[in-house]
Amino acid sequence: MGKGTQAELLTERLDACHLSTGDVFRAAGKRRDCDQSPAMKAALEYMRSGELVPDSTVWEMVRERSHCLLHCGGFILDGFPRTLGQAISLKDLLEKEKLSLSAVLNYELPLDEIVQRLSGRRTCEKCKSVFHVTERPSKGKGVCDRCGGRLFQREDDRPESITVRLEAYERSTAPLIQFYKNLGLLMPIVAQGSPDEILARTIEKMDKLPVGKYQSADKR
């Protein structure tokens, strides 16, 4: 499974706050106009016109949820930052709040496996739980195990969409990866195997971080 699944597993394991920009965007689209912040409205306009949401708007949406960063169990950012500009904004905010990142996890997987994994994802239309047709199937075909909602394949999980997304991702994240590598925060993780195997690999690496940068994962 992908980074979203790992973020969920880490969130549960560490009792951390999970801030997913993908969830933020999807939630914004379901709110009434009167309940949307100016940043949400701006983001939705860009998305409806097929344009990329600019860094400034993404940052405003994240900043509106900055209370997550102060969670006593720490925080896990999922899908953010995606660009160098977003990373710099995050760094400035964390320094202002006297917070720091323990690590930046970079899950690595061959291209063909990425396409196979993402195209097999199915998402619940109600609770947004994610399943996989082969790796993590639901007990009832096409039905969510958690809430009974209908499972569907998102448009951006179709193979042709995935290829386009990955090309754009590589272009935008190359400077980002170098940025965190220079800060000594980048932690590459081999993303092959089951979700639990990848989680164990992640926890093993995080447990080797210097004392003070990360509390042991054994908090359950």
C-alpha cells in the first residue's frame, strides 16, 4: 500500500496527529460554501479549472490546521510538503513554534510496482478508508469493512492518470528531496512487502534516530 496507508499505521502506532492534504482537499469539496474558508474556496476554484493549486493556497490550508503540529504525540504530514516552496514555509513555521522534524520518510519503489499498487486501490465513498483489490481486499466485494460504504476507484488511481502524476511528481520533488537530504532529515524506506513489513522497516529506522529527536515507537 501507499504512503497514506503507512501514515495511518504510523499515526495509530505513535498516537500522533495525521494531517493529510488530500483529505483536506476532499473535505473542502463537501462543505457548503458558507463553511469554506477563503483558502478552501480558492483551492476548489483552481481544481475545478484543472489547474494546480499554488503553494500559497496549499500553505494557507495547512496553516489553518497548524494546531495539529502542537499535538502532544507529535504529527505526521501526509502529502505535504510537495514542493520546495512549501518545505521552506513549513521550516519557517516550525522554527517560529520551536518545533522540529524528526525525519522525512521517502518511500522508494520501482515505477511498475507503483502503478500496480495505485491502480488497485479502492476508496470508500463514505469514510474514505482505502483498500486494495489484491493486497488488502475488503471482506465484502465492493463494500467497506468499516462502514459498509461503496468502494470505488478514484480517477487519479487509473493507470494513465498515475503515469502523468508520477512524471509531475518527479519534477517537483527532486529539489525537495535534495533540500531534506542537505538538512540530514531524509530517510529512504524500501516500500516493498506488506503494509506491516514496511511499517516495521520504518519503525526500525526511526528507532535508530539520535536520542531526543524521536520517542520510541513502542507507545501502545
